[in-house]
Amino acid sequence: MSAANGSGRNCAGCGLPLSRYNTDDRCQSCLRSGMPSRRPERRRRRVPDYLPDEVLARSDFQDACARHDFGAMFLIMREYHDQGWTFSHIGRRCGITPSNIRFYTNGGRQPESVYVIERVSDGLHIPGDVLRIGRRPWETESTTETKLLSLSDAGVMPWTVEGTLLSACEASEVDSVDRRSFLFLTGTAFTVPAHDWLIAHPVSDVSRSVGRAIEPKHVDSLDEITGTLRHMDDQMGGGSLIDVVHAQAGYVINLIRVGQYTDSTGRRLHGTLGELLRLGGWVGFDNGDQVRAQRSWIAALHAAHTAGDTALGANVIGFMAEQAWGVGKLDDAARLASTAVTGYKGSSPRVSSILRMRAARAHAMLGDTSDCRAAIDGAYDAFRNSPPEQGEPAWSYWMDETSLNEQIGKCFLYLGDYPAASHHLEMSLHSNNWQGSYVRDGVSVLIALANTHVQAGDPEQACAVAEKAVSVLSGQVDSPRLTTKVRRLCEDLKPYQKVSAVRELGEKIDNLSAELR
């Protein structure tokens, strides 16, 4: 056969030229004799569809994901080019053009839309929590838990902008039935976040240079909404507001994540987020959801730290102290209240008074009379100081003489000084607009006063006061926390079942419980 008539290919068995009509890689003689092919088999390498676990587990990759630093993410992926992770393959998986990939890797560009982040999450199977966008539809319990072990506990988030956003996303997006990563912290972990807040280094820069511009006037509007939600809570109780408050927190989180703002505006945004999360924790607590409350307050503490707002951070720790004594952790409550007082270096009379009164309550519940009285005196001294030059925080509006009397009365109740407790609680009721702006607080004072009469051995007076509280809880205030306190009051009145007023109160409380089922 002449070379001109050949195919230009050689037999893989004997090496002689093949006919142009031969479609196999060996000649007919080699095929008949069974001569094997001496050429190595060429197989097309299949690039995996999703990122391998070794990439997802890298701490630098997780940090880049938390910052939405696509450039850093893509460069880390390209280190695995021997597995096929080229820029072209990454672009195909994520629906991103090569020119945009160059912008991300060379120009430091960040995604301006959450939809781009979702495409990257879905295309590469990066868990949504790593990218701070919530769990994606393709995720399962097992994939999330195995790939997010280092990020699953909101109690150990770093004290950075990224740590704040991740903690806030978990706290604001959790469903009331989803308890996967929301475990109530106990033991020493109960006070660890407060201690870490006390020693954490300040955040140096909170600005963001890409995205839709966020102006100070926008933050003013957000703060007005937050103030409205606070006053709605005063009047209606927290049970009805949980979804609204957490939805608003989610909105602010998204502004922080994709907006463009200066350092000062960024700090204000984080302060607004911190107060919304503080309020979200409170309405959860008022509704009996201890887990949601704890996680919201931990996230709020992170946001306050990022904002550089020590007053807000100390106030959040004060609420954590209230939760601690509510679940019987009195020593932890005292430590938390003390940390709040120590951590606040500002000059606001109201803030100082709020923090010291929480410390007084913790000491009273422990039976420390001298420490309790010292804290009460400190609160009075702070409150009577001249107003600060820069004004009081908006959230401290509720601290006045009325609230001071309420809290002092409750301290004396815990200390067993019932005449003093009754005196201060009645003073609070007489001056409190509890049928107007502060309905829920008025109910709380009524329950405390009724308890004082029970402890003093006056069941009829206790019932007369408690009936007012039950009436408001039945028709106006949605507060499972206070409803539970009324039921406990009824239990304390059981030794007086022969008194007709006690039996009548028991029936009304039973009717209230039936309404709430």
C-alpha cells in the first residue's frame, strides 16, 4: 500500500501504516491475531460538579465566603486546577462570564446582588450559611452539619463585621420550629459571650465601597421604625411582634450586606441592627422562647460591638442577666449584671441607672441585702445627675422615677421586706400610665404587688390586684411570660382555697389559659 493511499495513522499493535478505510486503531492482521493495543487508553477527565470538602473546610475559604470576597474564593478554587477547577469551569457552574471572573479576581469587585451569591452557592454547593444567605433548597441536615462545624455555634463567632453578620443571620432567620443550630447555652457558656465582649478589640473600619448607597437619612428612617416597634411592645406585649421585628432585622442585615456606606453610617446601621436584635430577643423572651431570645441577644452583642456602642452592648448583657435569673441561674445573672456595669464607661444617667438596677435585682434574688441596697443607691445617684451633653440613647426612654420605684419594689419583694415592696410598687402604679403607653409594664407591677400581698398573708387584697392584671392580659396584652407569672400566683394562693376571692380568681385564670390555647 502506498503512503499516498494511507490514512496517516499507524497500527497500535504492530506499528505499520493503516489503510484510510480502517476505522479501528489496529490493522486486520492484528485484530485477527488478538494483538493488543500498545497505546495508553485516553479517557476524558470528568470534573466534579461541586466543590470538594477539602476546599469547603479551609478556614481561609470560609472567611472569604463570609466576606463575599469572590476574588479570594475563586483563586483558592483554582489551586485545585489539577482536579479541573479552572476559571472556565467555575464560570460555567456559576453562570458567570470570564470577564466578570477577572473583575472579581483582579479588581477586588464584590457581588452587588444576592442573586449572584445564590447562583454561586447553588452552582458549587457552598452551604448558604457559609455565604450568610440562609440554607439553600438543595441542602439537607447532614450536608449542613458536616460542612459547617466551624461556623454552627453563634456563641463563638469572631468579633468582626463578618462574625456579626453571620450571627445576626442565624438569629433573625431561624424558624420557630427549627432548632438545628439553636441550643440553649448552659454552664460557663452562659456568660462567655459577655466576657468576650468585654475584652474584644474594637472594629477598625465598617465602611463598604460597593452597592446601593445608604445615606444617614435612611438610617434615621430605620431608627424611627425601631422606635415604633419598641412602643408597640410596651402596649401590646411581645407575642404579636416576633415576626415583624425579625423581618425588620433581616431587612437591615441585607442593607449592611449589599449596601455602600461610610464608616460612620456603617456603625449606625450596626447599632440599629443591634437594637432590633435586642428587641427581637426581648419579644422572644416575653413569648417564652428562651432559645430565640438567647441567640438574638448574642447577635445583638456582636452588632453593638461592631457599632462601637458600649451602652447598647451593656444593655444587651443586662437583658441576658434577666434571662439568667429567669431560668434560675442566679450566680450567672449577678456576673452578667456586674459585667454590664463594668463594661459601660459612658456618662448617660439613664443607662447607668438601668444597669445598676439590674445588678440590684440580681443581688436581691441572691439575698445579698447590702450589695442590693448599694446598687439601688448607685442607680438613684446616677439618675439624679445632670443630663449628658449628647443626650440619652433612644432605647433608654423608659427609665424614670416610675420604673425606678417598680424595680426597687421588686428588689424588696425578693429580700422579704414586704411593706417596703408594697410602698414602692404602689408608687409606681400611681404614677405609671399603665392604661396608656406602658400597659404591659403596669401588668407586671400588678402581679408583683399581688405577690407581695400573698407573701404578707393577705389573700383577698392579692386577688383584688391580680384580677386587674388578668383582665388586661385577657383583652389587651399578649405576654405568655406574664400569663405564666399569674398562674404561679394562683399556685401560691392554694393554701387559701376557702377564701371565695381566691376561688373566683382561679376560675378567671383558667378562662385566660383556655383563651390562649
